[in-house]
Amino acid sequence: MADISQEIDQLRNAVYGEEVRGAFISCMQKIHEENESYNSIKESVNQSAATMQEQVESINMKSEEVKAALQNLTIAIANGKAQQDANEKATAAGKTQQTATEKATAAGKTQQTATEKATAAGKTQQTATEKATEASKTQQTALQKVVDSAKQIDSAIQQSVTAANQATQDAKQAAGLASTAAGNADGATSAAIQAAKNANLATDNANKAEQSRSQAETARVQAEQARSQAESDRASAEQTRTASENVRIQNEKDRQANTADAIAKAKEATEILINQVNTIAFQINPDDKGLDAIILSA
């Protein structure tokens, strides 16, 4: 606020028009300088507000970029999870195939054990047949006279031979089954090897998917940090803008108060002049073109 108390005192104590004019001119100059100072402050505040607006727009643009990055990150995470689910399904399929292979191998081993048992039984029966044949020959030589007994023994021998032949056929069939089971076991082993390869490939894919997910998580953390920093910058800029706006409002209030006070004091000085016993009139000085005060008698 311009201090015009000195000019008011000069107006109160003025005797000559030059003193009145000097007081008015000094008063107007101070008010003008105060207004110029206010205009300068107002211009500075407006420039600060424009700068704050540009910073807010820049922050909003950065926020949009962060949102786009977060959307891309969400898509990447979803793709990584889908790849991981596919890898888990492939791994489960590989484990199922491996289980089937193990069951087939166990069945092949069981069949092979049965074949070995049948072969052992056939050999035992063949040995018994050979022994019976030798005994029959010995008995036939020794007991030629006992024909009926010999015939019965021969019948028993024939039955034994038949049983031995049947055991031999069963052994051959068991051997064929064992060969088939061995082929099946080989096929199952090949399938198990392929399943193991598939499981290894699925594991590699799972590891790659985990790496992709880890990279995506790192990118998400970085994007979140950038967003947090941008939000902090925006909040700081908003605080600065609010402070500048508060200063501008306070300056406007001070200017209005100072202007009102100056007008009130000018009115007061005018009323003092009017209330004087003598009346003051003003005229333009023809020499210096200034304003002269003329005191008229009441």
C-alpha cells in the first residue's frame, strides 16, 4: 500500500497552489508506482500459473504413458500365465504317458515271469518224460512176459508224451507271448523316452515362461515407480500452483484494500479542503501549463 500520509499533511498545511499541486502529483505518483508494482506481480503470477499449467499437462501426458505401459504389462503377464498353463498341461500329459509306460513295462515283466515259469515246468515235465521212457524200456526188456502191464505202462508213457508235447506247445506260446511282451516293452520304453523328452521340453518352456514373467514383473515394478514419481511431481506442482494462487489472491486483496484506503484518504483530504473557510479554485498556468490553486474569499 502506497504511503501518502506525507502528501495528506502537505494538503492540510498547504498555503500556495504550488504546494497543493506538488502534494497531488506526489500522491498520484505513489499510487501509480504501487499499481505498476501490482501489475508486475500480477504478470509474474500469471507466468507462474502458465508454467504450472504446462507442468500439469506434462504430468498428465506421463500418466497416460504409464497407464499404457501398465496395460501392455497386464497383457504380457496374461500371455505368460497362459504359456505357463500350457506348459503345466504338457508336463501333466508327459507324466501320464510316463505312468502308462511304467504300467506297460510292469505288465511285460509279469508276462515274462509267467513265460519263464511255464518254460521251467515244460523242462521239468520233459525230464520226467525222459525218465519214464527209460524206465519203460527197461521194464519192457525185463518184463516181456507181462504184456498187459507193459501195455499199461506204454499207455502211461503215451499220455506223458502227449502232456510233454502240450507243455512244449504251451512253452512255445508263452515264448511268443514273451517276445510280444518284450516288443511291447521296447515300444513302451521308446514312448517313455519320448515322454521324457517332451517333459524336458515342457520344463524348458516353463523356465522360459518364468523368465518372461519375471521380466514382466520387473517392468511392472519400474512402471509403478515411474507412475509414483510422476504422481509426486504432479502433487508438488499442484502445491506450488496453489501457493502462487494464494499469493496472487492475497496481493489482490492487499491492492484492493490499499486502493480503497487511498481513495478514502483522498476523499478525506478533499473534504478537508472543502471545509476550509476559504474556497480554492484551480486554473492552468499560462507560463508552465501547470495547475495553480487560487484561494477565493468566502
